[in-house]
Amino acid sequence: MKRFSCALAALNAAALIGASTLAAMAEEPKPEKIVVTAYGGIWAESVAKNYAPCFEKKTGVRVEILTGESSDWLNKVKANPGNSPIDVITLSELDSLRAAKEGLLEQLSVEKVPNLASIPDAFHKPWDDYGVSGNYGAMGVMYNSQSVAEPQSWKQLIDDIAAGKYGEKVAWPSGTYTWGPSQLWWVAQQYGGDIDVAFEKMKAIKPYVVKFWTTPVEALNLFATGEVDVLVYWDGRAFAFINKGNDWAKFSVPEPGGVVSLVMQSVVKGANPIAYEYIDCVLSEEGQVGNSQTMRYPGTNSTVTYPDDLRAEFTPMEKVKVPPYSEIIDRIPEWIERWNKEMQ
Amino acid sequence: MNSLPLWHRLFVAAVVIFLAAPVLIIVGVAFTSAEFVTFPPRGFSLRWFEKVLTDAQFMVPLWNSFLLGVASTATSIVLAVPAAITLVRNQVPMKDAVLAFMLSPLSLPTIILATSLLFFLARFGLGTSPVGLLIGHVIITVPYVLRTLLGVYAGIGPETEEAARTLGAGRWRTFWHVTLPMIRPGLLAGGILAFLLSFDEVAVALLLSTTDTTTLPVSLLSYLVYNYDPAVAAISTVQIVIVVVLLLILERCFGVNHLVLPSK
């Protein structure tokens, strides 16, 4: 009987905790905050350290960070029109175009976001100002400098891999990775824009590719553990790795440049207009330099001056290529399907 | 145990290794001093524990997961107990169909359930509310509690309850003093299962949680995609410790064997 009372007491306590949790959790969202999004870990840390303080200082409004992925956030906004749980959403280039098309985003302007004036057109105009990227990353090659030489051009790199020059020690982004289709487009550009040739080349290198990677973490693990010597990877993530005492690793963007990844920042339709101030902070000198120091990715604001050590790592703007997303958006599902059929 | 043939012992050892190896690797990796997830771990350090235990992006979701697990378990029990009693003791029209319906969430991939719930609950203004998240988890956990309760309750004859009623106890008194103690093993086993399922669940929480209600699996998932350090191994170890401690407390307080096995 005593044991039973003990069990009941525990159950009651559980039910009570449950009920009080519900009451606490059911509170209306506080109007004194805005919700912004960020990928997990270091991305969220950068938002908390570099963007949020600027916004909070300017407005007195608290910033809350929702971590996750572009598609999760987009689904949440889509499901709750007019009552979005997110005020400022960060989307991949394609998701941003889709969201704008569906009327889920507000259009930015220099009046609402003064710093937008200093951002080159390539980082917002193709999205018709429904989004702007605060930073950019370039796809290049991180390689083990103790065993392989710096690759000079993409064409040469692909031919060398296909000829077995690097052995079976190569990792390349998969066509199904978020920026996989962009990289495929870029390979096609090396051969006159022909996507068929791009697929032929990918098939030619396949026997030497240990893994067509789908997450940056698995890619970096392959490289760090020495399973691959050549990793097609993002510049910022590569330098973050090299700077942690891994001098044997080097990074370079082969000629004629690298395809870009952007993090499109947008104000969600119906969000409090104060959210524009947050995007202005992202694009401000303070936000841009701070984020670059944390993430090793350059900012897009052309008027910002960076410390020398950072500038030395940046892939210059003229070397990055922004794919014409609005032109290729309808062809990408077909490329992904083809990748799944022919490459896996 | 002595009488077990060698092949039997080897088989048991293989099963134990198969089940325990991933857990041991996670715990091992958590104590590494290296920047990367490598096994065997290089060096010994508590730095990753220090990082996660002082980092709000792990600790707040850990607390949320705990509260959500407790709330889901309590709600599931409240829903499953009357259902089990009715289904076992009463003549319910189309009993099999009702039972199949109540267990149907088991057959649905949780990501599909999550996506439908996201859009469905939003229509009632619950899309961003913690209640929506709780509803999602209860849909997942109720069938497990119900299934466990049904198994236990169906094995108990109605005689004891009937005796109580004959001796003048009302329905509620019979339930409280006779039925509940008898189904206790099912209740506890189902409850533990429900808590663990909710504590671990990722798909529903991914789509229905907000900044206030982010759960640990969700924050682990988004952390894992872009970060390669062993912090996730450290927080997973903390999670394992919490579950083990809970089970030990249950064992100490009641004896798990006594609770989850029907008394003879």
C-alpha cells in the first residue's frame, strides 16, 4: 500500500507538473520580442553575438533565435499565414524565390533598410528585393597540401580526378544537397552550359569519389579524418577548420571562380515593421564585421572595411558566381531526379 | 545461467554488444579533448560537458523536452486508462475497428503526421502554441500506453472487481482501490515508454516547436547539420544519464521488476 501511495504521489506530481507546464507554455507570445531564424550552433551564436545586440540596442526589443533549416521555417510560415511564429526568416536562394512567389514575404527598400543601398545588386535584385543576403560563401577546394598540389581550374580538377590522379580520396557535394544543383550548374558552365556534359563529368569522377556529401559536417569529418585529400567545400567553413591549427590543409577557389551560397534574409508578411531594423543591423558595419569574424564568411556590404587577416581569406566578389536562380528554378527538380537515378 | 549452452551465451553477448556499442561510443566521444567526433577518442577532457552545460541552446531545450515528456505521459495515461477499461470489460460495437483506430498512429510515419498537424492545428490557432506540440506528442504516445495497458488488463479476470462491487464499493472506489493497483505494471511500463518516446521525438517537435518550446532533439538536429564538434555527444551523454537516473530512482523507490511485471 505504501508503495502504491508512492506511485500515486509520483503520478500526481507528474500530472501537476504537466498541467503547470501547459499553463506556463500557453502564454501569449510577448510583444517585446521578435523571432529570427538561424542554422544551429555557430550560426545561431553569430546571430546572438553580432546581430541581436545591434537590434536590441536600437529598438529595446528582444531577439529570439529559432534554429533549424530553411524548409522547416518555410513550412511554419506557410502553415500560419497572418500569425507567423517567425518575423525575420533566413532562406536558401530557391526557397526565398518560392516564398516570395507565394506572397509570404515583404519587399525590402532603401527607405525601410537604409544599408540596402550599399549592397551590390547581385545579392538582392534577382529576388526582386524580397530578400537580401548579408554574407556569401564560395564553393572551392580544400586539399591536403602534404599530398596534393593546388588545383588550378575546375576543368583540370575534374579531369585529374577522373584520371585517378588523387586516387579514391575525393569528396564532392551531392546533387541532392541544398547547393548541389548550383554546383552542377557551375560544372555545366565550364562546358558551355551543357547540363548533359556536367552529368557525364560527374559520372566520370564517381569511381574516385568516396562520398557525394549531403551535409557539411559529414564532408568535414571525411577530410579531418584523412579519408579524403580533396574536398569540394565552402570557403568560410574551410578556413574555420584550417585556422584551428590544421596548417596542412589549404583552400583555394579554382579558376574561373566558385559558385556562391547566400543566406537570404527576409521580413515575413505581416511581421511587425520593426523587423526591418534587424535586417539593417545584419547589413550594418558592426553586423558584417562581427559575423565575418565568427563565421569566416565575407559580408555583402561593399562599404565595410575588414581587418587584414580576414580579408586575406575572403574569396573576392568578382570570383563568386551567383547562378541565375529565377531561370533555373524550374529545371532543378529535374536535375535532382536525374541525380537520384543516374548517380546513386 | 550456468546451464545455458555456449551458443546461447554467445548470442546473448552479441545482442548486448549490438545494443550497447552505440551508447558506449557516444559516451566515449563525449570525453574527448579533440575538436572532432573521432573514435577511439583522443585525449580526455570535460570541455564539451562544460560547453553544453553552460550553453542555453542545449540546456533550455533539455528542460523543455523533460517538461513535454512529463506532460505527454500524464495526458496519455489519462486518455488510455478509460479506453483500456472500456475496451476490455465492456461490449463495444465494432471493438476491433475501434482498437485498430486507436492504435493507428503507430502505422503513420511521424514526419507525415507532423506535416499534417502543422497545417491542421494552424487552422485552430494552435499551430504555434505549446498545446499543439503536446497534442502531436500525445498522438504518438497514446497507442503505446494503451497497448501496454490492454495487455495487462486483459490478463486480469473481472472477478476481483466484481467482488468489490458485490461488497458495496462504487465504480470509482472499485477503480481506485482494485483496478488501478492491478493495472499498475502496465501503467508504469507504458508511462516510461511514453516518456522516452516523447523525450526522443524529433519530427513533430521540428515542425510544431517555437523558440519557447524547442526540444532537445530539435536543437541537436540543427546543431549537427552545421557543427562537427563533440558537443552533441556530451549533451547526449547528459540525456542518457538523466534517463538512467530516472530509471534508478524508480527502481529504488518501487523496484522496476515489481512494477512492470504483473504480480503473480
